[in-house]
Amino acid sequence: MNVMPQELEVWYLLPTLRRELVKIFVKDYSLKQKEASQLLGITEAAASQYIKSKRASQLKFTREDIKKVKQTAGKIVKDKIHVMEYIYELCHDLRGSKSICDLHKKYTKNLPKDCCICVEK
């Protein structure tokens, strides 16, 4: 099976970002699950599943990725109006990251060793 990098973003990156953001909002910023779900425009049930790692468990972020997610969470908590912009910027920043490249290689077996499809040129 061949998977495009954009498909990875929709299927794995966005859900994993939501999972991590919900967890950070609840743990680090003491937001209620309902508040976290409203910030991200998801259901409270989805937020609950993210917290319990019942959703979005296929992609594992590196420590560096988590650091970027935490920085974005801080921006979102301070400025709730531009949530989508911050998440878009974070997605853009994580393109070509080791996490995404490893996942891409897992689902697309015939990629060359020096593949740089996900990396912006």
C-alpha cells in the first residue's frame, strides 16, 4: 500500500495532536475535559478517548515534537481565538519530522532510503 504524506496528516498527525493537546490542557493547564474539547472543536467523548489513549495511539511523537506541542498548547490557552491557526502552524512544523517519516516508511514499503517527500524544499 502506498500512502501519501497528506493522508498521514489527516489519519494520524491531526488525531495525535488532538490527543496530546487535550492531555496537556487537562494536566498542565487544569482545564476541564469539556473546556479542552470545546477549544479543539471535538466532542467531550472524543476528548475522553484521547485522554485514555483509546484514540490516536499509532503515532508516537519524539520529545522534540512534544516540546513543540506544549508550546502550541500555551499559545492556545493564552489566545483561544486563533486555535486553528496555531494547530495549522504546528502541523506544518511537524511535516518531515522523524515521527512522520517513520510512520510513512511503515505504510509505504517501496520508499527510497533517502526519501524526502515530507520535507519542505
